[in-house]
Amino acid sequence: MRDRPRGVTVICALQSLAASALFGLFCVAGTFVLDYGQELSAYLPVSPRTLVAIAMLLGYLYLFTSFGMYTGRQWGWWLGVLSYAAIAAVNIYVIVEMANSPAAAEIPLGELQFRYAKLGALAVFAVMILVYLFQEHVREFYRLEHRSPYFDFAAVAGSMTLVSVGIGFSGGLL
């Protein structure tokens, strides 16, 4: 039996907490949407029900990924790698968009610095987890030692490039 690396256990715990938070958001937001959905629609780029559905789907995805990673499944590793690559890419994208947005000039400097710091920290955290997931002992746990980590990294980079191009053609994230 292979021993699960401690870092994988920590990542799985964090993903389970994120799933719990998203399910909690789903419950609270679902109740809120039922009461105030019409009034919120004017302020959101998508319907409030769509946001609640996205929170629920992300919660299930995090829970599914956490289970796969915890049990040492290759698909769990892939879901984890792709989700953290997406988290890093989205946060970097938002930082770049904020820097190029004329609306950023209207945000108070302290709040703008906080947003940059928060998004930057999330991107760095996601990249650190990605680097960890590509470590040899972690790849051995997922029975990926026979594959080239460079090939897997190229597959992830290619996937993120396709997603980025799709976001660019669609005109933004939402």
C-alpha cells in the first residue's frame, strides 16, 4: 500500500473546506435569491439563480476532486492540477484586467492594493500547490512516475491556453 503524502492530505482537507463553504454559500444564497432575486438581477452580469447553481457545481467538483486525490486516483490528480491551474490563471487574468480597467482609478487606493494583494496571494498559493503536485513522491502516489512530468505540464498548459483563448473570444469571464 502506498503512503499518502501529508501535503496531499492537507490539500484534500482544504478542498473539502472549500466545498463546505460553497455548499453553505449555496444554502444562504439560495434563500436570499428566493427573497431578493429580482432586485439583485440589476447588479449582476448573470442571474442570481445561475450564480447559486455555479456555487453548487463548484462545491460538488471540489468534493469530487478531494475524494479522488485522497484515494490516490489519477483522475483526482488531474482534476486537482487542472483546478489549481485554472485558479492561478483566473486570478492572474483578473489582476491584468483590473490594471487595465479605467474603473480601477475610481477605487480607493487602499482597497485597490488589498484586491491586488488578495488576488496575487491566491495565484501564488495555486502555483505553489501545482509545483507540489508535480513533485516526484506525489506523482508516485498517483502512479504517474512512468509518465513524463513535462508532458503532463504541457497538457495542463495547453488546456489553460485553450480556456484563456475561449475567455478572450467570449469577451471576459462573465
